[in-house]
Amino acid sequence: MTALRMQLLALPMLARVLALALALALAGLACAAPAYAAAPTARVDRTTLSVGESFELVITLVGGDGTQPPDLSPLARDFDILDRNRASRVDVVNGRRTQVNEWILTLAPKRPGAINVPPLTLAGQSTPPIRLSVDAASAVDPAEARPLFVQVEPLGPAPYVQGEMLVAVRIYTNGNLLGGRLTPPEAVGATFTKVGDQRVFGKVVGRQRYRVIEQGYIMRPQRSGTIEIGPITLEAQLPGYAGAGLPSDMARLLGRSGAVPLAGADPNLGREVTLHSDPVRIEVKARPPEAVGWFLPAQDVILSSTWNPPLAQAKAGETLTRTLTLEAVGATPNQLPPLPILDADGVRQYEESSRSDQALINGKPGAVLIKTISVVPTRGGAITLPGLDVGWWNTDTKTQETAHLPAETFTAAAADPARPAAPPPKAQPAPIDVPQAPPPAVETQLALPGWLAEMLNLRTGATLAVILLVLGLTALALRRRAADAARAPSRGVRPAYRRRGRVRVSAAAALDDLRAACKANDAVAAHAALIAWTRAEGGPAPAAAGQFHANAFDANTFRTPAMVKAAQDLRQHLYGAGSSGAGSSGKGSSGKGSLGKGSSGAGSTRWSGGACLSAVRAECAARARSAPKRRGARLAPLYP
């Protein structure tokens, strides 16, 4: 502590102020800014599976205490834990680097039916439950007790016409699979779209455990009735064996008699095997005659509305953001109807965005539509927005139902007469809802980043410390710049033609450089400026600024004897009396000096530019008197 105090006392006053400000800022930020910690979340890779299949449960904790793993004892009742892993990374959350911990579990259900993944306790908080639908294990087909086969399996109930159904193409293998190609599913009267990436999980069929490679497709039936999905072709590459060295199960797969593998067979020698799945028939339901309006088959539909800012802060002329959310359990994104904007007295409404996507709703798969509307009150007083109804078909009760959003009434404050009303946002055409990845959410109001908002909400001490730190750094930069300028050696006046390279400059610019050099008593700069000035005026001058010879300036160059004498004195100071200069050959001893290097030649005394400056003034006056007067051209008469 004493050593630190001595070091601080040794610092200049400004440095000590900066150190104190930095310490206050760090202390204020550490004390006033709370640690960011979110509640743990849980997600699964699928919610519909069969007994004997496995799925993946991921528990995520952003911030907080991740040293202790979650309590997994509630899972023992309905699930077998096949594997567990942990991953950790650092993400930027609200402008801060935050630790993110994940626990990845591979689970297998013990029984069929509706099973909930129970809440799991982590860091003093619990994860939300997740509902799973587990089907009973299918009957074991003796033909399926093979080392490799492919199946097409529909997932979910039979679809309605123009609806969607998820179809999984699965490859079952209990051995090594070096590679392969799989044809996509095809059917007359339906289209298929690949969805997601391939998944790999384990499944028990009969008494054998298989590794399953699954690829999902969305089937969209275009007509009702029976639609048959044709066989899927799998061209697989298996570890190769020679002739009679085929193992019994692989030989049976290829239709040969059993044999034991040959010793020393190379398993890397691949062998092509072509397999086909069985066709699958799907019964597509027609639209029920009781259905009314837009046909939305679902298990449940929820319609809600939120406001930002709250309606209590409504004011005439200021924009409010209304977000309509339509959630449909068991539906797909393209089945969701568009949400209209109903006219209302006292407001102007403009659609900002509308997007739909797949989502988990209360632990069940479904679709969600989010629509953002800008609402601008045009007057003060009570304003009522009409209610909104969305019809849908309940697939459980087979009845037509309606999701209702009640009318909303709020009171808008009158506009401030001293403040003009904000212009309404530009209306945008309503986008077409297509099943695609949702674009990033657009904020319709200007909002500060989270980290900046937290900093502005800090206590006064931390805010003042930050202000002192910024002011101190600014003062230090200005002081350092002034000190560098004071310590810099005098380099004289740099002529304009040198600052601009070899570009020819005007006579006025060269004359200004000459006057400045004379005032600074800089012989080298004055000589260079004099050459540039005579060149710009059209008189004889050396070809290069760094060369000078005895006959560089004579009586024909200048108009006054004083200027001729000043030029000769300047040459005498730089190169000496007996020097003939560098000449054209540049071999003279005195010609070794370079004007660019600032040599002072033979002159040992400091050159005074006062006499040269007087001669320059006289030369300029003589040139002005001898210059011909210009007459402007006469204008032709407007009328002859």
C-alpha cells in the first residue's frame, strides 16, 4: 500500500486525477451494475416419438452460478438417461460478456402416452415443463431384424387437404455405414419439402438397438382421399468382404447363404447395397362442411395483444406499437390466416411487419403469427379499438370455434399545443405470409441498447466518475499535443511547393512562402521560395529546387537592383563567395550541400531576412508599375 502511494505521489497531478477517476468509475460500475442472470431454460429436439426411441434435452443457463449441475432425480420416474454432456461458451448479452452453460442429456421414455419432462432445479430456479407424446412400440416385423433397412414414417394425425404433415425418412443400421444416397419421397397429389438437418438417435426394435439417421420432410396434400408415398431408394456403402467371406446377416441382406468373414478382410473396401422402403398410404381428410371461412385445423388457438408503451401513456400525435399474436397448437405456419387491421375512430393504424413460424406452445408443437402495428391517436379522449375474431376448426372435438380478442378502450392525452404532432409513419403494403425463416424483429421505436440504458441508470457517483474520466483523457491528450509541439525542433517554414510535391504552384503562393521565410530568417526556405516565385513569374530559374549556380539570378531576372543584391547575398550566405555552385555537373566541393538538408553553406552567421523582405516589397511594387493595364471588352449595344 505504501509503495502504491509513493508511485501515485510521483505522478503528475493530471495523471493522479485520471487514476482516481478511473478507480471511481470501475468501483461505481461494479457496485451499481447488477450481474446478469436469466432463468434456466429447457428444450427438446422433438416432442413426438415412440417407446424405445431417444431424444435430446438441452438445459441452458445464461449467467448465474453454473458450477453445480441441475438436479436430474425427477427424470428417473419416466425416462432413462442414456448419455449426458456439458458445454460452456461466452456470449454477449445486453452488451456484456456472459457465461452460458448447457447440459445436454440423451433420454429414452419408459412408457407410452403423454409424458411431461418435469421441471428441473438449477441455480435456485426451475425450468418449465415440456410435454411429450410417446407412441407405443410398433410390432416387430421379422423382416426388419436386419442390419440395415429404410422406412418412411408419417408423424402426427392424418392431415386435411391443403394442410401439412411431417414425414420422416429413417435409415436403421446396427453396423458401420460408410456412406450412401437417399432419394426424396414422392407422391401423386402431394408435394414434399425438406425441413431441418439430419438427426441421429438410437432406437430399440425387437431385441436389437439401431442407430437411426432421420431426415424430415413436410408433406402438403393437394387433394383429399388416399395418397401413396412411393418407395424410397437407399444406395448405401457398407464395409466390404470378399466372396464367401460375407457375414451371415450381411449375406442374408444380399440374398446369399450365410458364411463367416475371411480373416484379414479390409473393412475400408466399400460395397454398394441398394435398398427400398415399403410404400406408405396416407388418408387425407376433406374440409368439413361445417367449417366456416378460413380453414384453420388446430387443437387450440390463442389470440392476444400487447402494447409498447402502455396504453396509460397514450398521447395524441405520438406513436404506440401494438403487437398481435396468434398461436395455433397443432397447426403449421401456412395454415394461419392473415390478421386484418380494423378501422377505428380517432386513430391512424399502419402495419409494420407480419411473420409466422413454427413454435412450441405450452410444450406442444404448433405455429405462431406475430403482427406489429403502429397506432397514432389523432385526438385526445376515449378511443376504442374494435375486437378481432379468428375462426378455427377444433380437430379434437370436430367443431367450428372462434378465438376472440375483445375490444380495447383507452384514453389519449391531448397533444401539447407548443409541440407539433409527430408525422405518421409511412404505410407499407401487407406482406404475403409464406412459410419461411422469420426475419429479425423490427423495433418501431428508438430504443437505447441495454448496456447503455443500464449505464444511464447507474448511481450518481458512477456517472460522475465516467464523466471525470472522459474529461481527464481529453485534457491529457491536449496537454500531450502541446508538449510535443513545444519540444519539436524548429524546422523552419516549409514552402508550399514542397508541401504539394513537384506540382507547379501560383506566383502568389510562392510569394507568400518567400515572405514567411524572410520573417523567420530561414535562408534555405527563402532560397527555395525565391526559385519557385521566379519560375511562376516566367523568369529564368534552375530546373530543380535543390540546384543553384552563380548565374541563377541576374539583372534580367529582377526589376530592381535591391532584389538582385538580396539574391546575391542569399547565395553568398548559403554557398560562400568563392563558390561557383554546383554547376550543371554538381562536382564542386561547395555543391555537396543540399538545400533540402538545411545546410548553411559557408556562412557561419545567422542570415537576416529583413533586407530581403524589403527588397521583395520593392520588387513587387516595380512589377506592379510596369504591368500593362487590362481593359475590359466593350459590350455590344442591345439594339443596333
